[in-house]
Amino acid sequence: MGIVAGLDSSSAFTRMVVCDTETGAVLRQGYAPHPKEGEGPGSDVDPQSWLLSLGEAAAGGLLENVEAIGVSAQQNGLVPLDAQGGTARPAMVGGDKRAQVAAADLTAELGGREAWVRAVGCVPQPAQPVAKLRWLAKNEPENAARTAGLLQAHDWLVWQLLGRPARRTTDRGGASGTGYWSAATGEYRPDLVELALGHRTVLPEVTGPAEAAGTTPEGLLISAGTGETMAAAFGLGVGHGDAVVSLGASGSVMAVHHEAAWDPDGLITSYADATGMHLPVVHTLNAVRALRGTADLLGVDLPELSRLALESTPGSHGLVLLPYLEGERTPRLPHTAGTLSGLRRESMKREHLARAAFEGMLCSLADALDVLRGRGVAIRRVFLLGAAADLPAIRAAAPMLFGAPVIVPEPADYAALGAARQAAWALGVERGTLDRSAPPMWGGAAGLHLEPGEELAVGQAVRQQYTAVRDQTHPEAFGGVSPA
């Protein structure tokens, strides 16, 4: 039996798990908070705080007898380095709305959305490193001129753990979110770095999923590392045919696919995963925020909203809510607002509005699933993540509206578990006990399994009702045709 560790350095904390290499059983755990990020449209963080948090999380002998460590970290955390390897400025993390104009300018300068999709599989977003580089060039030209190398959060942590060697590395998953590396070709586009920053820089070497980034002088193997999304998918144990729907204020839908999937309108962000496969992602701007808005309107909390919704019936007595409260990204309707349709005297009841909110949110996410299906991505089951997944109204409606079995995993540190599994894989390859093409067979996430059963036809009818209102209200949505 061997022992490995996985760490997840998120925006708020570091979590560590120490696992058995063969079974994935968690033997020990550690936790430490990060300093609170600054307020405002963007956040700047001293990367040293990530190391301090890592040290706190590993205190008390947590890493005793550990043979390999995997690192996952918050995505889109750009660490610009100077020629000596110091930080040219603090790391730029978070959504960073400062770069909204920069993202729009870059999109136009390369020739529009489709040009970017064909180049790197995604359209620049304000959070992405490529947009942050343009913001840096325009607003801090001296720091931009000093920038000689680029790393992301997990790359920087791996590099520090290895003692800052001459070789800097990243992985496919992290590289695919930069806006200057293509998951389809497996190649960097240094010309896009130059377009954004004004000059080219040293970019980290992209390692394979089972490769080690290196070994510390003490003999501790450090695996490639990856972004939180990719690590969480690996920790969940999702594979080909699986999709993950994440319920936050906004929503995201991703699925494991055998090739890079892209959409000419840029609705799909073409990530790579942590196994050598691909992880196309579709985002919505409105998920739980639509539920919270409805709950506020009715003067209840989310559990009570769920209870009310279950007093109604599928189809909400003809009431349809298009949940585009903050505009929408899928379909691309940035300046629209939400719509409530089907108001009749008999439908104007609290329970029908409550159910319409749940059905509207889930139908919107089903639209996102259909965007992936429309590009040939197989979806045989759906993992449903987020605190709202515990609400009975969501559990009742999701399988029939998604048209697939739904799994609600038990709470766990899946990103840290995915990082540990990556470490076990790299360690096994190093020792010759595992193949580069097959990660260790740890047990997948335990959780509640929900089947659509006989209600599948009911769900299809609810979706047809929703789609009719969507297409009548926004005929430009999805080009006037179903996303699938």
C-alpha cells in the first residue's frame, strides 16, 4: 500500500486529503483558510499566501509517509513572472470584471467569436488569463513589460513545491482555460499572448495526465496538477457519457467527451480534462439566483420555495418563467430580462410561481445540455452538484427535465480527491505498476440515484411548453432552432 496526498487551493481555503493509493480511501484531512480577497471588480493576491495556507493545512504531520502530492487550484489565477522568477505583480484571480473591455477588444481584433473558437476552442472571457494580460498591457504597462513568464495558480504551487526549477510545467486542463492553448491541437498560440500582452513570454511545458512534474530533493513526487474543475471531475469519477451540472448563482454544464467539442457561436468552452479526454463546458448566467429572486418575491426561503413548488403540478398550471434575470449567456442574450408567461387567474398562485421558477431554471440548464448533445456529446447520466441539489423540488424535476438518470453525490472534497488520484497515477507510472492510459480505479462518488422513469414523457411536455415560450419571446435564441 502507498500513500498520496491531494490538495485543493481554492479562492477561499486549502483542503488536503491523504489517501490510500489502491482504494482512494481517505486516511487524513487538513484545512486552512486563505486571506480574504479584496473587494471590487478584480482581486489581486500575493501567491505566497497560498503557500502559507498550504503549510497550515499540512501541519501536525499530515504528510507523514506520503510519497506523492497532486495539486489542484482555482482556475484563471494568472501569476505573471519577471525574468528572475519573481512575481511581476500580485496574482490576478477571480472573475476580474476589470477585463470585460479587454475581452471584447481581443474578440474583435482576431476577427470575431468564430475566429477565437477555431483558434483555441473558446471566446475570451474577462476571467481568462488572455483577457487579464490585455488589461495588464493597457493599465499597467510597466508591469506588463516586466512580465517574462506566465503561470496559473496550480502551476505556481507545483513549481514552488519542486524548489523553483528551471523547468516550469502545467497540464492540459489548466492550459485549455488560458485562451492561448488549444485543446483540439494540443498547441500554444504564442501569437495570441503577443496580441494580448504586446510581447511573447515563456510559457510552461504542457505535461501529460499521468506524467510527474518532478521530484523534490527529498524524493517526494509531484504530479502535473490541474484546475479545480478538472480535478473535481476526476475525483467524482466521471467518464465518457457523464455530464456534471453545477448549481451556483449561475450554472454550468460539462461533459466528458473523446474529442474537443466547439460551437461556432462560442457557447461551448473547449477544456481538456485530467485524463487525456476533453471536457466541453456550457455556462448559464442564471441558476440559483432565479430561485432566490422568486423566494424573495414570495417572502420565503429556498426550502419553503421547494415545498410550495411540490404543491403544484408539472407544467406549473401553464406558468412559464424564462430565468434570464441577469441577461443570459446560453442562449446569447446579454441584454435581456426574465419573462413570466401564462398568467391566468387560476395560475396566479404561490405554488405555481414557485414550481415555474424550478422548472425554468432546470429547463435553461437542459438547454445547455442540448448544446452539448447538438455537437455530438453523449450524455447518459448527470451528476448534480451544489447545495441546491438537496432541495426536494429539484430532485423531483431534474431527471425528467434532463431526460437522463441523475446522481446527487454525497458532499466530499472532490477537487482534492482528484488531485490525490492524479498523484497516485503518476506514482504508479513511475514505479511501473500503472499504465499511462489507465488511472487508478478508485471508487466513484457515492450518492443518491434518481431515475426519470415513467415521468420522462411529462418532462418532455414541460420542456415543450418552456421552449415554445422561449422561442416566441426570443426568436433569435439558438438561431430560432432547438440547441440539440
